Amino acid sequence: MQENLVWHETPFAKPDADRVHEALPLALARACRLWPEQTAVLHETQHFSFQDLACRAAGLAQEIQASGSAPGPVALLQSVGFDAVAAWFACAMAGRPFLLLEPGHPPHRLLELIESAACTLLLCDGLTLTGLPSGLAVRTMVSDGRSSELNLGEVLGAEEPAMIFPTSGSTGSPKLVTYSAATLQAKVQASIALMQVPLGARVLIAGSHGNYGFLHHAMVFLLSGGTLCLADIKKWGFSAASDAILRLEARHVRFTPSMFRNFAILPDARDILGCLDAVRFSGEPLLTSDLELARKVLNPNCLIQNVYGSTESALFICHCDDTEPVGATVPMGQIYPFSAYALRPIDEGSTDTDTGELLIRSSYQALGDWKLGGIDSERFPLFAPGSPERLYATGDLVRRLPDGQLLHMGRIGRMAKIRGQRVYLSEVENHLRSIPGVTGAAVIEHKESGNSQLYGFITRNEICHEDPRKWLAHRLPDFMVPVGIEVIETIPLLAGGKVDYKALTTRIPRHEAINGDKHEGKNAYEHLCHLWDVVLWPGAHQHPSDFVALGGDSLKLMQLMLHVEKSFKKSFSVDEFLVDASLYHLARLIGIDNPAPVTEKHQGLRFRLVWPSSTASKGVALAVPGWGGSAIAVPFARAGLFSGHDLWAADISLPGGNILQGNSWWKTAIEIANQIKAGALPRPRIIFGYSAGGSVAWLVGRLLAAAGCAPDYVLMSDSSPLHRLPAYGHRDLRRLLAASPAERMPAVIHVRRTCLAQLEIGRGNAHAWMPEDNLQFTFDIPTVDHSEMSRSEVLALAAPAVESYLSEISPASRQATSSSTPQTVGAEIYQMLHQAACGNISQLNKLVKHPDLGKGHLGALLQLTLRDCRTEPASTLVSELLLQHPDSLILQLAKSRLRRQPSGLCPGFSPFGRLRSVAALERMLAAHHMAFSNISGTGPNSGLSPLNLAHLFVDLVKAVVNARSSRLSKRSTR
């Protein structure tokens, strides 16, 4: 293969050979001797010295050795932090290679990688513990946080397999590229000189900590006496990078070009990036336009370098200060020391020796691919018999420029680089073909706005009902999920029977760019729709699909977070958004409940007219504040509940909390009542609210009962009588109620969820109103989800009955229960519960994977699962639900309790307060086992023995810990 090729040597000097062949623990020990008190790692407000890093690595190595796991790779699944860095060295101290995993990857993918690498130990932490895949057979360890004196004994040698990096695989399975410490050190030690890293420099690596590019750059600075600034950009977005530059004083930053171009267009980017001493690009081809942008926003003395190469082989470096681009991309530059390259012509017989596929020979290639505990070097053949050098065909098409630098021209074969990650298109195609009902698939790479993206095509039969992007998102990292997947009748073929990818390219829709943050004349919701379109594509907001299904990925989500923060001065949690990644849910997260005009920033209570009547007004309908202090008004108007009324809303600022914290709910009601008495708005004919807002509305009506401005009606949507609940009462509130005439209370209308009392569904606080609360009319809607009771299409079912009540039509002509069923997940679950047990597991599976499934559905869906499934399928479904809702206490508890024998349950458990849901679960499980007693033997007894109760509380504590860990993970993103 290498005959007649011209081989080009590196122009750069080789680093010290002793350093190249230094094992990682020895390299850390040397750094610790040279700079013991110097800061090695900065994370948030914590500074860790090299001495701290060495001692933490030693303590972690002791834990690994004491874990009792068999020899083999250690899988590292850790959140961003000091321990994630210490683990690199700790594994080598313990004599074990490590598999580097990304916490954000789907559980299916993590399980596949762990099993492929034959790992025997998984090291995780409190934040990643809840995201572990089900069916994991390896030992799991959460560190106890110990440190120990650095005392090196037998460590992993420099030539032994030390690190395993997953990449996408051309055969449909991932490849596990394996390095020795010497392979890594050859690049690291050369980079220290070529990147011109000064002693004590602070570096920020803008990207995921779970890939090779991060580790390489981190090692370059750590082993040269620098400081690694850790920032979780995937969770906090670009604000984390800004904070690291401005607060932590990081002066060297590594960007992928796609991430840089999005960061650099921020309004204050010039001020932030102007602080930097050096910017290094890697992971993707650097576009000429990227370099031009960098020169505009960076200070003139900032060093700009382009570092490009493959995980498997050598790196190239280009010093951009004295390089003028000659095409669409900036040159890759010159090859690193210890390697040589040649260009193999694409066309047989070609005499062009300056263009072709890049081949690299070196003694420091990757060792090979890790396969079930061994090294497979098939992709790295010997350069010559008996030679220490191996050959690697990169698949890159390059051209050699007259000055010796290489210009990247594209890829050969079916491989792409997406956001710095290598992706084999055949693997994505294979996953598409695995979707039930898909009969054919093809995936191609295309470039849009300078970014490489994947686009997919599938053919399918009538049984395929899966959303293909959601299917892939549960199994592949987001960079491997195509931004669009089109269903076509047939995959076009060439005459030889191969897929005609060129023909498919013409079918990819081209989206015109639209401006981002101009929002003159738009209300808040309209502008949010505009931002949604900016990040995704024009018109995306008109489609009901969620962010992922519409082509969103982690980079686009980062862009959306930036636009929202800039426009609305509000941030949102990534994890909380991804629970229901819809535009509607995003609006609720940032406090936009309707497309009402934006009002001036306010303090305290304010009233606003949001929906004037289009006809002669019947009066004012006032929406009062709900959970977050904003009134939910427009869904009621769109539902037709207040036809002919002027719709007003009352909002109140609740700094640092919600309306149920402290005494906010009833103090808000007092303030609204006082403002109405003072004439702040016309007398409301109707006062209404959703959930906690319904109780506020009820109390306002009660407080105004004796006043001349009292409303005629109060309408509540699925509200609890907060004044009757001990947690929300107060002696001052009781005095107020005693002084307010109950007999003059306005008529109260309650639109609520239908109760399934026999199944303990909907029998809670919303049905706890008393006759003296003056409920004159209740209307039940068949759904199990509380949040659905604020949706206009659900409220619309009550509109005719409410309208007849407001019009004082005879009660005999009014229905008290909806005769129609809303098209919602909650209604579908309700209907299945209302019917006899059907045991249809396929329907339950469909519900579990439904994109609109939220936390409000979980209790009823669990009830349905336990009623209709045998134990093993029920356990599987609960595990599937936990993948989406790991912070659900009831699901965590159900998972543990399902493993107990029927005789070990406690159906007679009768606690008070919050533990009532635990008792309800025990009764559900008892009924479950009784329903399938022909399989499980005898049914459960009363179960109140001390041993059974002890087991229950052990399971409960475990569930609380797991759920709380997940909640803490969410809070850390805010």
C-alpha cells in the first residue's frame, strides 16, 4: 500500500524521550515535586494544588484496588469536577486502563460501551449515579472522597494499554480506540512546546470532559505546570465559559470552531475574548470565515492556533498568525514529531503526489481497538516487517501546499466529523433500520451555516409509529442524531444497486437564515416563537413536536439558552427543559404563560388588560397569580370560558420563591382584595385561577364578600382548599375568615379532574372542598394529570356548562361531567384505568415513551402498570420511566418494592402526612400480586411485622437518596 509514496517528515524537534516514556502516575509525581502548592485545578470556587491532585488520585486508586472487582478496564462516568481529573491518574496507579464515558449519553449507549470494553468496575458519583443504565452487570463504585499520601508501587507501565476512547464505528458498533501512556505523552510533550504553553497558564477547554480532545489539552497544561479551569458548559452554556475567563482568569481557551462561532457573536464577546492570550481550535476543520471572525474579536496579540488530527493517529498544528487561508478552510499545518505522512492518490495511476488520502506512519499510533479485553491492531498494520512503526489510513482527503502545510478538503468514504466527534454514517443507518417498521435507511452529511450536520432518510411500513429522532436520541449521543429524518417512498439506487447519496442530497431542505434578537412589535410568547425558529428553522414553532424531534441538539440548545437569557434575562435548567422539550413547556419554565404583551418591569402587584372583549363587554374576568406569581389567563379565554368579558390578569413578584412558600398565597389574596377595593381596576364580575391560583381566587372572593365590589363568581381549575390544609394555614388567616361573612360568598365553580376513588386516583385535595366553601357547580374532566387542567383544549370541554351557569340557565340542562375526552396523555391513561384491566403491554410501552409524558402522569401510569402487567414487565416499564424521571420518589420506591416477595409487603401500613403515598403504593402492590396470584402463589398478608416494616423503610431511604441526588443534579444546572 505504501509503495511509490512520498513520505514527508516533521519539521519540529522531538521532545525529551524520557518524558514520552514516563507513566502517568510518575508524570503526576514529577509535577507534584516541581509545583506542590501551585494550583492544578480550578472548579467553581475551589482551588486544588498539584499536591491535592496527587493525594486525591492516590486515595481513589486505593478505593479501586479495594473494590474487589476483577482486573480489567474501569469505566469513568463522572460529572465535571476535580475527581474526574484525579481518576485519569488513579486508574494507572491501580494498574487498570480506563474507559472514558460521557455522562450525557443515553443509557443504552453507555451500556453498550461498558459491555464492549469488558469493564469490570464503573466509577461514578452522586450526580451520575441516577443515570446508570438498567441491566448493568459490572460493580459500581461511588468514591468515599478519601485522599492518601502519594506512595507509588507497581503502576501501569507507559507501554501498556492505559486509555480507551469510544468513537462511532463503521460496522454499526462503536470502536474503542486504545492508547498507551506513551502514545498520549508523545502528543502531550510535543504540544507543550508547539502550543507555546507558559508555566502557570490557566486553560479553559470549551467542550465535554468525556472525550479525548479534552483530556489531551488538559494533560498539556497540567504536565507543564499550568492550571485547568473546569466549567460545565453543557449544562450552563456559554455563561460558564464567560465566567471562567472573567472570574477564574483563564487566558488560554480551546474551542471547536462551531462552538467558537456561536460564542463570538454574543454582544459582549469582544470584551470577554479580548482578555485571552491564546485560542486553539481543534476537533473540526477551521473555516476561513472562523479565522476572520477570530481576528476581529480577539486582541491583536492573541495567539491563534489550529490543531487538527485524528484520535487514532498524529496531530497537525498551524500557527495562524502568519498563515493566510487559500480556500474555504484554514490549513491543518505541519505534522507533529514522531510521525511522517504520505498522500495516497484517490485515482489509480494519478501522478499528483500533492493531493490524496492522508496516510500516517508512526511508532506512537493508537495501540488498536479494544475488543473484549484485548487489542485488535487490524486497522494499524506494520509499516514494514519487523518495524516498530505502524500505518494508519485517516480517510481525510488533503492537499499539500507549497509551504509544506496541509489543507483539509473533506472525507473519503462514509465518515463525518460532527462537533469534533467522529461519526460513521453506517452506524447511524443501522440504528435507524432497527426501528420497528423501518424498512430502509440512508444517512448523509451536509453543511449548513458552516456546520457539518447529518440528515437521514427512511422508508417504513404501516406498523411504524415511532418518532425516529426520539428513537435515536434514547440510544445515541446527540451529535449522532440527524437534524432531520425524512420519510420517503423508496431509497434511490445507482445502476449497481448502491444507494444514490447524491440524489438524496438534493432532497435536503435549505433553510434561510433569520435574524435573532430583533423583537419590535412582538409580545413575549411571539418573540419566544421567533427565537425557537432562529435556533431550529423558520416555521418550527408551528409544529407540535419537541426540540429534539425538530432537529435540536446540545449545541442548538446552548444557542437557545443564550437567546432566552439575552432577551428575557432568565435562564432555565437543561434537565428540567428536556423532561418536556416543547415550546409550550419552555414558555412555562421562563414564566410566559400566554402571548400577552410584555409590560414594564415591576415590583409587587400589578394589573394588566390582556384580552379585551371583541363585543359589548359583560364585565371583567380577573386571573389571579399562580405558582410562580404570574396569572395564567389566556388559556381560559381561548377555551371560551369567558366569552364577551374583558380579561385582566394580576401578577405579583415573588423574589426567590413561589406562592406556596411562607404565607405568600393568602397575603397575595389580601393585597388583591385591597387593590380592588381601592379601585385599581373595574369591579371584576369573575375572579379565576388555576391550581394554587384557584385558592387565591376563592380567598379574594371571600374577602370581598361584604364589599360593594364583590365578584359574582369565582372559578377554579383543579384547585385545593389551601385554607383547610395545615401546611398552608395560619392563625391570622383563620381570624380573617372568621371575620368574613361566608353566607355572602360569591358562587364558586370548580372545574376539576374526574375522581377514580376506587383506584385512589384524584381522591386528593381537589375534592376536599366543603359545602360551606360555597361550591355551587363542579365540572369533571376525565384526565389524571393536574397540569393538563391549564391547557385551553382541556378547559374548552367545560366551556358550554360554565357558560350556561354564568347565563343562569336551569341546572337541569347542564352537564356536570364532560361527555368528550381530551386528546391528552392524562386522558388516555384515565380511559385505560376506567376500563377493565386489558393487559395490553404494547399500549403501556407507547405511553411510557410518549413525548408529552410528564411528572403529573407518573402516579396514575404506575397504577395502570401494576394493575395490567405481571411483575417482570411492570419492573421493566418502571425502569424505562426512571430513565426519563430519575428524581421521582414514587418510581424509585416502586422499583425496589417490586423486587420484594408478596409476603414482604406492608399493605396495612397507615402513616400520616407525606407517607400516605407510600401506603397507597403498598396497597397497589398488594392488589397487583393478588391479581396475578396464579403466578406468584399466595397473596400478601397484612405485612406489618417488624422485619417487613424495616425492609420498607430501607427501600424508602434508598429511594429518597436516589431521587434527591437527581434533584441536586437538576439544581446544579440552574
